[in-house]
Amino acid sequence: MIRARGLARKFTARGRTVEAVKGVDIDVAEGELVGFLGPNGAGKTTTLRMLTTLLRPTAGEATVGGCDLREDPLGVRKRIGYVAQGGGTAAECRVDEELELQGRLYKLSKADAHRRGAELTEQLDLSGLGQRLTKTLSGGQRRRLDIALSLIHDPKLIFFDEPTTGLDPQSRANLWEHIRRLRAEHGVTLFLTTHYLDEADSLCDRILVIDNGEIVAEGSPDALKARVSGDGVTIEVPAEHTTEAAEIAGKLPGAHDVSTVDSSVRFRVPRGDTVMPELLRTLDSAGIAMTAMQVHRPTLDDVFLTLTGRSLRDAEQATVKEGVPAQL
């Protein structure tokens, strides 16, 4: 459904050129649910906007839904649905009006647009809301309406740009179920950008990780996490004993990546649960009191840390602080 080679985009402003996307290769098969993961400013939205014909690539080529991105952008638009990060509804329009208008823009008859809109409102739990102004809908209802608008012409490929940003946990979980059903019940191929680790882990068959405009890893969530060696362990000890505790931790079987931050000691071992008794005994013998302990299995954030030397969450915060445009 998607094949891109060397896709790139540069922006020039005030004499400064920024390479937002630096020649990415992307393959998405029919029926896949693929996540595009990375911090704000990494190139997610720019890539998505190129694949949906909203930005012309500076370099590279792609076919989307069987149509050439450069030579047949209209053909691409006919075959895809797009749920934008900021939504696409008019505040003063009623739900039924929005659906009918969208259908008419795709050259459906008025009757077909109305029929299709009724089907989608039923599928997406929007029944009974047809006469409501879109500005009166909850955040979750508005996002489901955005999805309905993207599906009005029955596309087989849908792009989601940060679909759950700003939603409360219950609305996010509800939207996840609707996204899963699109693929399971309707055979839709989905390409989803997100910086939520749990979202990518829960939803996606395969994940592409982008950083600084380049794809740095791809694979299933489990395959990516398998690239991280061992469980992560963090212990808290009195600050004056941090160095000594780190030396003890470093002598555990298979221990590696030992580091200290203030009163915390962090390291990795093949099995965190099995080393805890030995670690506790050794610390006790040395007269070091352990005040807290955490053991966690590898996460997608650990993958990002292994690949780039920084946490995805830290990268997200740093990007926001530095004021990097979210659309990059």
C-alpha cells in the first residue's frame, strides 16, 4: 500500500535550511497497522504530509495506494483517508452536515452520502448526535467524527496523525478499540504517527522509529524490545553509598550498563527478579540500606535510548522546550 524510497523534505526560512526528513524508505503492506514513532520535531508529520500529498517532497519517490505520489496526487487522494492532528471539523456545523459535505466532495450522491454517514455514525458510536454542533462534542466524539469523515469514501488506506493527543485515558482506550476494529472488521491498512510509547506498543503490528529525520529502527514491538539486552533495574540507596552500591551491582552475573544518578543506581541484567536476593544480601553485608527498587522489562523507550543515547520522553520534553515546530 505504501512504498517510498529516499523521501526527503527541506524547509528554508530566513536564510536557514532545515532537513526535516533526510531520505527515508518506507514499506507498508496491505492490511498492516504500522506505527511511526518519534519525538516532536523528528519528522513524523512532515513525512505523513508528503505521503498524503499535502507537501511535495524535495527528493525521493513513492507510490501510495498504487498511485505515484508525484505524477498522480489526485489518484492518491481518492484512495486514502487522513485524520489530521488538529482535526478537520467546522465548529458551527452539525455532525450530519459535515458527513454529507465530505461525501459530496468525494462525488457521492446526496443519498449515498447520507447512507454512508449513517453507517459510520453507527460503527463509531456517534448515533443520535447527527443534529449536534461539532463544537458541543467531547474530545473523543470529535476524534471519532474525524475518523468517520476520513472513511466516507470507503478508502482502504488511512493515515492517522497523533490521533489521541489531548484525550483523557478512557477516550484514548475507546479510540484504540475503534482503530483495531477498522483493520479487523474492514481490512483497512493503517499508518499511524504517535509519540505515545504505550499506543505504539498496544496497537501496531510493526513500528518505524524516526529521529532527526532518519529512520533508526523498524520491526514489531517485541522484536524491537528484544534488541535491548536484559531487564532494567533501579535501586535507591543513601547518596554517600551510591558509588559502592554501583560497584556491587556491577559484579552481579551478566550485569552491564551500570550508571548512577544522585542516590539511584541503574543497571541491566538478564533476569532482574533472580538477582535481587543476591543483591540484597550483598548490600546488607556491606551495611548499605536499599530504600527502593524497581525492575522493568525492556520498553520502546529503552529501544530509543539504546539507539540514540537518549530517552524518547526526554527527547520529547527537550523538543518542546527548544520550540521546534511540531509539524516537522
